[in-house]
Amino acid sequence: MSRRCVVLGLMPPAGVEKLRAAGIDVEIVADPATVDLRAKLADADAIIARTSPIPAALVAAAPRLRVVARYGVGYDNIDVPALTRRRIPLATIGDVNAVPVAEQTFALLLALARRVAAYDAAARGGRWKLRDSLTIWELAAKTIAIVGLGRIGKAVARRCLAFDMKVIAVDPAVSETAMAALGVRRVATLREALGQADIVTLHLPLSEATRNLLGAAEFAAMRPGSVLINAARGGIVDEAALAAALRSGHLAGAGVDVLAQEPPPADHPLLALDTVVISPHSAALTAECAIRMSLACAENVLGAFDGSLDRGRVVNPEVLA
């Protein structure tokens, strides 16, 4: 009996071709929200998941399931305990998207610092004298607080240091020695970091512990005129509180690649603010990274089948024991 992999959502063909070359029967469900996924997964040995929710009920509907491969690194859309109870590994793509997410973080930061959108509109609209407003600012010598110093956070830190920025970080899993080796100063608590930084950037997963990690109290603790970058997960930030902090002028701006609801409703408060730069959860979706993610998913599926799955990519490695 051939093994079957169901891909929930579209991804570049490189990974699909790799699976089919290995004799795997692959079915692509382009729009998972429009089909009966229980029926699709009834004989699935593997799932490759983009953003579609995979609750416990769907896990139960797949009795042959041996692995779930996430096309990305976040996994808040997947019921990990349900997988773990059945000793099914959940594998992410590792570090293949660290560079593009770090680059997008910097793109958002530079767009805020240099007011790219406003200055572009002024130049096109004949308002050349905006150049004399002196409302743009430099990154050099600014202090940036990185909340979450994992693969992406480290990639951001290296780029900040190249811009002569002062880098501090909050991450209980990373030692002071390891941070110092990277050129980063370790700060013990989030509240301490917020009070020291000109820029705060988030690079941590969404979980019950991090949901609404930054709310009204945290924004009040940030320096007046500071900015926030979020290229992690939307639910980490209380977006209504962020909008209020921006409207009051306490925060000077925000760069956002992720929102709690995607796409956002037309009346979302952040969409109305010209101090906000927003991208459509596209940080990792470069042409190059999309192919790497597709291939990484295929490698994870094949590794689960032949016993070579990279433990470092597995969210619940205890199931591999």
C-alpha cells in the first residue's frame, strides 16, 4: 500500500515533486476551508499544513497519520497535545526562513525610521519641502530590544549590529554567555527591556503564555517615542491597546507583518494609522524561501517514514523516543 500525503494549501512544486519521486501519493487541497477534511485525511499517512487549523478532531479522523509537517515555524494552528498522545511528530522547517523574516523585520524598521511611505507620497505629490521637516531618524546608536533570541532573533541581532545599533535581548532559554558571544546584552525581564529600548521587536511563538504579551501596561512601560516591530504572531500583541498607544503619541510607530485576524477587517484600528507599516504576513514568502520551505516539508515527511527525521525540527521530540 502506497503512503499518502495530503498538502493543506498551496506550496511550490519542488517539495511535491520530491515526495512523488520517492513514491509518495500526494494530494493537494488548494482551499482546505471548502472541503470535508475528515474525508480527505481518512487514509493520510502525512499532512503538510500551512495555516489551516488541525484540531484534535482532525487528528482523530486520520488513523494512519504518522507525521504532520508544518510549512513554516509557527504551530499555534495545530493541536500538539493531540498529536503527542498518538506519538505523531510535528515537524517545522527549522531555520530555512530565518533570513527572510529578519530582512522583513529590517524592512519594516527602516520604513518607519525613514518614513518611506510618507516621503514617497510627498515626492510624488509635489510636497518636496517635507525633506526639511527632519522627522526621519537614524538606526545607528539606537537601542533595540529583541524579545525571543531564537534562530530569527539571532539573525535580526546580527543585522542590528551591522547597523551600529545597541542590542539587548530577553530570552530565558539563552544564557548571558551565549548572548555576549553574539554581541548582545542580556536583560532579565520584558519590563526591564521595554524601558531601555528605542525599538522593540518580537520573535517568539504564540502560546497561552505569550498571548497578549504586550498590552496597555507594557506599551506604557515603553519609552515615549519608541516603536514596535512584530513579525512573529499577531496574537502576541493586544492590537487595540497598540492602536491606542499610537494614537496618543506615546509610541511613534509600529511595523506589523502579522495580525490576530488575517486578513483583517476593513475597520481594524491599525489600518487607519499612518504611523503603522503593514505587510500581509509575507515575511518568509520570498521566492527562494518558499522553495526551501517546500523541500524542508518533503524532507520531514520522508524522514518520518524512514526514521531519519531531524530531531531539531520536531516540536514534540519526546514522541521519537
